[in-house]
Amino acid sequence: MGTLIQPVYTGYQGNKTGTYGRKENAMIKTVIRCSDDMVMVFDEKGEQIPEYQGQYENVRESILEAASPDTIFKHLSDTEPRITETSRDNW
């Protein structure tokens, strides 16, 4: 049986600049769209990038604009306990 990944929400406290204490140039490495259309976004260190996380319809455009050609897009199914890599176009 596979491992089910659940989002871990850390206690980021936003600041006046809206950068949440992160470097503004954090690179999006992995984007996971869950079956309920929640989106989780991680940088090259595996840390979450909260400013890009949320409901798919609310964050889709900003993620696609900020994502590099090396960004990995994935889907998490509610019917199978695995994460499937997908193309940017199908994400």
C-alpha cells in the first residue's frame, strides 16, 4: 500500500511586504494538485511556498507564470494512493 501525503501547514506569519519571510526568488520545484483541487507547492529544498498554495482556480495562473521549465507537475488521486506526474498542459 502506498503512502498518502497530507499537506502540512506551517505557521507562516505574513509580513507587510507579503513575502511571508521567504526569499522572493524562491523557485517552484514541485506542484501537486489534489483531488479536491487544493494545490500544494514546494521549492527546491522541499519547503512549502504558501503564497502559491490554495484552491486550483485561485492559484493556477500565478503558478503557471512563476513556474520554470523544470517545474514538476503532479496529481494526487483520491482513488489511488499515489502521486502521478503529469504534463504542465494537463495539470
